[in-house]
Amino acid sequence: MTLRIIYFARLRERFGMAEESLDFAGVTAADLVAALQVRGGAWAEELAAGRAFRVAVNQDIVALDAALPDGAEVAIFPPVTGG
Amino acid sequence: MKIVVQSEPFDLGAEVDAMRAGRTDIGAIASFVGLARDMNAGSGVAAMTLEHYPGMTEKALARLVDDANARWALLDITVIHRIGRLLPGDPIVLVAVASPHRGEAFAACEFIKDFLKTQAPFWKKEETPEGTRWVEARASDDAAAARWSRD
């Protein structure tokens, strides 16, 4: 499936990109995170187990075991700090 | 109901006047205004820049407003959150709640503010003498939101 992935705030800066289109062979958000970790460097550091980040699918925050629908807009970002 | 994300400043008085204009069923309006401070985590803050996730932000704020309406008898809600670069003293966020009596207005205003801090996709980046830094989420904000959960 193809996913549109968007990054925000510190993650956008560390990954050096705001968004990308990705051909993805996995099923869940956790599979996607694992696929991104394999890139190494900032990807491996920021998405390591125990690091605080959130995943939203089509603009709703989901748990890592959530299945990703084809064509989904997936956002990965740090815990929010508005208000 | 009014939910707006904007770079421009807002006027608390004008927003409250707009809520009560032409109606006489409102007994109380509780409002909260959050301001940019000149100090955070031990460093002076010269300015901050607020980033958000367009689309999801509005959706998350609408859900908070719906949740508040389901929980209390409310007459109107206004939420305005600013984005972009702000200076110390600038208003960041406004939450105003109108209801027949004060109890619901106070409670719903605090409820919306507590969940906005943990659910709405905004991020702050501060300019300090040591350089720029992203603000880290605080456990106390999660605790403030958690106290609203019903067993």
C-alpha cells in the first residue's frame, strides 16, 4: 500500500523532511515505525522503544497496534505542547 | 460554537460580547486566556513559535467542545488558539464557556483547557539565550487531564 507520512515539530527537523510518500508492505503502525527505524540515525534514535512520540492515522491518534488503511495519511509527532 | 486557529491576536472582550449578544438565557461566562511567558524551565524566553497540524487541530478541538457539551448543560463555547511567532505577554489561547449557571461554565472551561494541552496537535519552540528549543510535554499536564476521567 501507499502511505502519505507527515512529520511535525522536533521530528520534522531531525528527519529533515516534512512529509513523504511511502510504499509500505506491513500492516500496523508498529510495522511502519519499525520500517522507519531501519533507516538508522535520527530515525532509529527518535523512534526507539521508550521514546515519546504519537502516531495519528487520518488525523486521529491511534495505538501502535492499529492497522493502517491503504492511502492513509499517517502523522508522527512528539507529545503536544500547545495551550 | 466557535473554533478558530489563527495567527492574529484576539480580543477577549469582543469574543465575550459576541457570545452574549442578542440573548438573555446566559447566566455565566467563564473565560481563560493563556499568555506567552518570558521565562520557562530556567531560561529567559525571547519569543516562541507555535506550529500545528492543520486539519487535525480543528478536528481535535471540535471533539473537545463536543465532549464538554455532552458533559454539561452549556449554551455556547469559543476556542481560539494562535499559531506563528509570539512574544512574551502575547495571548496564545482563549477558552470561553457560556452556561445558565457558573458551575458548568467554570468546570467546562477548565476541562477544555486541560484536554487541549494534551490532545490538540500544537507544538511550541522557544528562543532562549542558549538557542532555540522545542518545549517538552509535562507529566503534570497529563495528570490534569486524567483527573476528569470517570470511573
